[in-house]
Amino acid sequence: MNQPATYTRRKKRNATHAAVLLSDKIAHYVITLGGLATIAAVLLVGVFLFVVALPLFYSATSELEQSISFNLPSDQLLASGLDESGTLAWFCNADEISVIELKTGNKLFSRSTESCGLRQASSICHLQDTLRSAFGFEDGTVRTGRLGLTTSYVPQAKIPLLANSLNVGGMITINNVIYLRSSNDVTKKIELLAYLDEPISAALTRPIIDIDLAITTNGFCVAALDDRGNIHVQKRSFQKNLITDESSVSTVETTIKEDRDHSGFCFIRVSGLGDQLFVFTPSGVFKRFVIRDATQPVLMEQRQLLQKNQTLTHITRLFGGSSFVLGDNSGITRILFTSRDTSVTTKDGLATKITATFASRLNETNQQKKDRGITAISASPRSRLFAIASADGFIRLLQATNHSIIAEINSNKGSALTQKTQVLLLGSREHNLVAYDGKNLASWNIEPGYPEVSFGSLFGTIWYENYPGNDYAWETTGHDSFEPKFSLVPLLFGTIKATVYSMLFATPIAIFAAIYASQFMTPAWKSRIKPVIEMMASLPSVVLGFIAGLILAPLIESGVMIFITSLFTIPVTLLTGAFLWQFWPPGLRGRVSNWRFPIVLVVALPLGILFGWLIAKPTESLLFDGDFFAWLNGRGASGWGGWFLALFPLSAMVSAVMISRFINPWIRQRSRKWSHWTTVFTAFSLFIVGFFLAGAISTAAAMFLDALRWETRSGIFGTYIQRNTMIVAIGMSFAIIPLIFTIADDALSSVPDHLRSGSLSTGATPWQTTVRILLPTAASGIFSAVMIGLGRAVGETMIVLMAAGNTPIMDWNIFSGFQTLSATIATELPEATQGSTHYRILFLAAVLLFVLTFFINTVAEVVRQRFRRRAHEL
């Protein structure tokens, strides 16, 4: 059968042209490849973030490096330490200072204590990070100086001939100086520093049994304890005249004499700032003195720390100088520091508290041993990591901030330690651990990982130094010895707070605007207004943040009551204008109906702001005793004014429901024969009644809650900060509203016309049609619009950064700032050292943000599909 001719006299093709098939196949593969590539890129971003953050949770590792026999000539060991690299160790006893190589156990050289002036030394305090030391002598003399191994790099031209031929890793001793070839081009010179300054005190005449040293901002503080319990404290500060270049030294000191022959004190410690003095007895009784004025120490506390039959064996000050580690004969280790406490009666308002306790290790092996006491403690000079050794042969690495056990080593297993550990040395880089039992020496290579990080420190409460109790905190920068705080909870809370308040502010405006634009606005005005709103989405975040933080924030602060009252008067004015519009003659309304929107903008909106300005001062006087800022700070009137403001929107909704449920049906039955004017007047009267009813409900509820002593000032209201949550909500609304408005308007406009027409034909009003027909049908699209706006709010960075103050505060106060995950990543990642704890935690924050966004989008899609199925049934 012949194919009929077409209109163009050409025969129809039975098959698609090969070029079309080829282009279709190419397009299919390109689109598929592009989709898969997009999915893969998103997944790879998540995988990359996860891989960078994962090492935070690796366990610490330890490996025995060397175990050798080593015996000091004297049992009285005064001080010991390691060099910077952990290759060498030095030990100071009553006779000599010995330097040994840990790898081989060879004594490289030694120096007699007599040549160093330490022959009669009875106690030494050595600071590993600075090599500064304090020395107490048998005759009660106290001196300072430097003791330890110092490392410097030798220029190639100054390397001795014998050291120049060293292989990498080799070392040689020349004239009591050690040369170490660390790489092909780098040679280190390691020298033993052991010299004393002039005696600083001879106030004590008995042997010094313990001494402590703290390096302060411009000097040092030394505290010494003799065998009769007498205490001597001296502070010395050094100042330099910048004009004359002359140096001056000021010294203040005092001696605390004990009335009894022997007080029993055997440990003395000073805080890192040199403002507090602690003395301890073996039974756990301690005294705390405030020594800000060293000439007049003030006793602040005295009490018992330990239980019966427990004895202190070691006390060590941790990095930072505020915390102390206490070890006792039962194997229990405690962390102790002073913090502010409102319940104590001390003059300075501080209390010394035990904030963490590490119990002894109990298992079948050591339960048979009676002695589990702590025999040695060593603190890291760079973090709050410390090591403890117990009499049962176990050595543990502990972290003082998050109270976690990092690693545990059985020193009797695989090493040559057979006695109780007497000396424990933790390297300055935290990669070396050395233990000495009096006859043998063992060293371990340790990899502590990131000991500051645990699930508890990231998502739980921690008792930080100088804090009154457990708390969530994020603080990553400070002075050299501050305690880093890595809780992600304040950042998560700030992200949620910013999102909630921004969505509460933007979502109603955007949805109502979309309803008005799609159902009530004329096409001419919609064609003008919608593009303008959509253009708002293209505004850069940094511009919106700049406007919010530098323009809106000070402007609203200067007229905050006007802004608050305008939030109420503008909606009331708009609704009043809508009712007054109905009083116009129908013919006039028909002629000017196209100009309703300009009239609202030109008349109703300015009037609302004007009324807000007029009632701002009376409202402030009525609700807040005339000073809103003083009320926010807890002064002035009672709390019912805050409850009134907070409950009025909810009371208005309750009032509207009550009128529509109980009054409107009654009026509807009797208004069938009413005139238009009577109906409008009645509706307007109901609006006024509803307004005052809302005020009465809000007032009654506010007075009731205030009578219960419930306060909004500890909740949604509080101290006013210029850059706060309200400013962020306003600024972020400019970014969120266009997204929600555009998608919601498209969803409402895409509802089939037959549904709208059918509703109107049954006698429903346009508003009833919108609420009961169009909104349920377009619910999936509106929900998608809200979720897209929510996603934008969760990940927003610059607006939050510039308008919120970037402070990790955890409260719902709308007038306070906060800190979000995204803003933290943006500000702190450039400053974080690659591979550091801070660096990886920021990547972990990015993982949380990634997961949070993924979760929100997943939930949104599930809910959207449910709305879509319900709409399909219509």
C-alpha cells in the first residue's frame, strides 16, 4: 500500500532520522552523566569532610622503644627532664647531674652538683618549658636559676670537624656539648644549663622540703616550705623604662610562721598567675592563701580533701597554672582548682573544688596487690595531658579537661621495670614517655592523637577551669596557656536559634505575600511586584549583613520600643484599612480596586509606623516602668509586661478562634437580610472586640504567670546587645522571603482553575476558596518553599557573622547574639593550623552542617510527597 502524500508532497518517514537518534542518545548520556557527577560531587564533599574529621576519634597508641639498666649513684633524686626532641634525659641527684642517651643508655657526660652550686640543694622545682628553676637548700636559702638541656641550631660554618662527619641520627659529645645530626643539612647543639642567680631569700633557716615556682607576666613568684612548716613567699618583677632603657627590679616577700613546732605540711604550690598559695599535709588537709599582695597573705580556705586512711603522695601543677593533680596512696588521682561559687563564704568568692576523680585500675591482677598508690606524676608543658604511674606497675595518660583516659601501659610487661616507678617524664612534644624505677629505665613512643577531643567534650558538659560548674563552651583562642573549649553544642544551638527566629519572621510574610499576589493582586501589579521581590534573592549576603549590622542595628537600638510597637500597630492598621475599604461605595471601590496595593503602601504602612511611634512611650511606661533597657537587665517593673508582649500574638489567635467558633455562626444566621453597611459595621465591631479580647487574655495570662514568678527575662528576653538575633532575623528575611515567596506563588498559581472556579460557583468567597481549597492543594509546593528557605537559613554565613556578634551564647533571648556552625567555619578555619585539633573540629562542624542539611532535605521530601498524595486525591 502506498504511503499517502503529505501537504508538502513529501512522503512521511517511517523511521526517525539517524541524526535525531544520535543527538537524543548523546543528550541522554550527557544528562545522565551530569546527574551522576553531581551526586558523586556532593557525596565526595561529604566523604572528604568525614575523612579529615575522622582522626579526632582515633585511639592513642604506645610502643616500647627501649628498656635498659640504669642506676644513679645516689637515691636522692632532686630533678629530671628531657631535651626538646625526647632523645636525651638528664637526672640531678645530690652528687651530680647526668645526661644519658635514651636509645642506648650511655652516659654522655656528667657534671658535679658542687660545680653548679647545688651541693646542699634539698628541693628543686623545674619548669620544663622554660628551664627556669627554683632551688631550696639545707640551710633554708632559696635561689632561682636555669636547669636543663637547651637546644640550638648550629650554622654549617661553626660545626666542629668531628661533628661534621656524623651520619643522620648520630651524635657526639665534645667538651660537654652534644652535637646531633637531625638531617642532612641540620645539626643541633644540646647543652646542659645549670647555673644559679643570686640568693633571693635567707628568711628560712631550716631545710627546704618543697619549693614551687611560677613565671608571671613580668617576673616570677617563689614559694618555699621548710621542715617546720614555715612558708616563705617572694614575688619579683622586672620593668624596663622605654625612654631611658633602664631596668628596675622590685621585690615583695613575706614569711608565714607556724605557731606549732610542726604543722605537718609537706607540699607547697602556687598558681600560675602567682596570686594563690596552696599548702597540703599528707593527710589531705590544705590551706589556700591569696597572695596578690605578697606582704599580706590572706587565708581563704582550710579543709580536708581526702578520706580517712588516704595519704597524698604527689601534687603537680598542670599546664595553665590553675589546676593541680593530686595522687594518693590508694591509687586515686584528683583534679583540683578554684572556681567562683556563690554558695561559699570566702572573701574572694572562690572555692577550691575537686572537679574530677580517676580511680585506680582494678582487675584480677592488681587486686592481689595491696599497694596501688600513685608513685609519680608528669604533666605536659603544652596541654592538659598528664601521665601517672602507680605502684601496681601501670602508667596511664590522662586528659584533665575532658577527664578521659587516653592510654594505659603495663610497665612490668615487656620492659625491664621491676620496681615502683620513681620518675615519670612526658616529653615536651607529647610523643615520648620515660619511666625510671631506680635500677632500670624504659622509654615509649606514644601517639596521643587528639586527647582534648571526646564525645563528652564535643556534645556534653565539661567543668572547665574558672567555671562555677559543668557547662557547654566554645573558645579556641586566648593566651598561651588557656584551656581550649571545643563543645559544638553552642554552635548547633546558635544555628538552630538563627534558623527558628528567621523563619518565624520571614515565613508568615512570604506566604501571605504569595497568597495575596497569586489570588488577589491584579496581573498588572503582580507583573511589577514579583520581579522586584525575586531580585532581592540576588543581593549578596555580605551586603545584607553590612546593612543589618552597621545600619539597622544602631538604628533599631536607638528606637527599639518604636520598632516593637510597630510590629503590632502595622498589622492592626492594615486590617483596619481592609475593613474601612469595605465602607467605600461599591462603585468607587470598583473604579480604584486596581490601586489597592499602592494605597496600602502609601497610607496604611506609614500610619502603622506613626501609631507605633505615638504609643511607644506610653507602652514603655505601662509595661516596663518607663525604661525598657533597665527592665531587660532585671531592674524596674515586674515581669508581666514581657509576658504581655510575648503572649499577645497567641492571644489574638485564641480570640479569633473564639469569635469564629462561637459568635460568627450566630451572626451568620441573622445577617442574611442585613444590608452591606450593617454587615461591614458588624464585622468591624467584631474586629475591635477581638482586639480588646486578645488584650484581656494576654493581660490575664501575663499576670498569672508573673504571680508564679516565671520570667521572660530568663527566656526570650534578656540583656540587649546591639547585634542580636532580632537584627539577624530581619537581615536574613531579605534572603529568605524571595525564595519562599517565589516558589509558594508558583505553587498557588499552578492549582487547576476548575478547583477555584468550582469553589467560587458554590458561593464561597475568594478568601474561603484560598484557605479551604487552594492552600491544601498547593501544600506540597508551599512546604517545599519553606524547606528551601530553611536550608538557606541553616547555611547562611555572612549575615549571621556581621549581624549576630559571633558570641557562643546559649539562650533564647531575642536581644542577644549567638554563633553558628557556618560562621565559625568561615572565621576560624583560615587561622587554624592544618592538622591541629582546632582544624579537624572545624571540619567536624562542617560534617554536622552537611548532615543537618541532608536530614532537613530528607524530611522535607518525605513530607512533601505526603502532601502531594493528599492533593492528588482532590
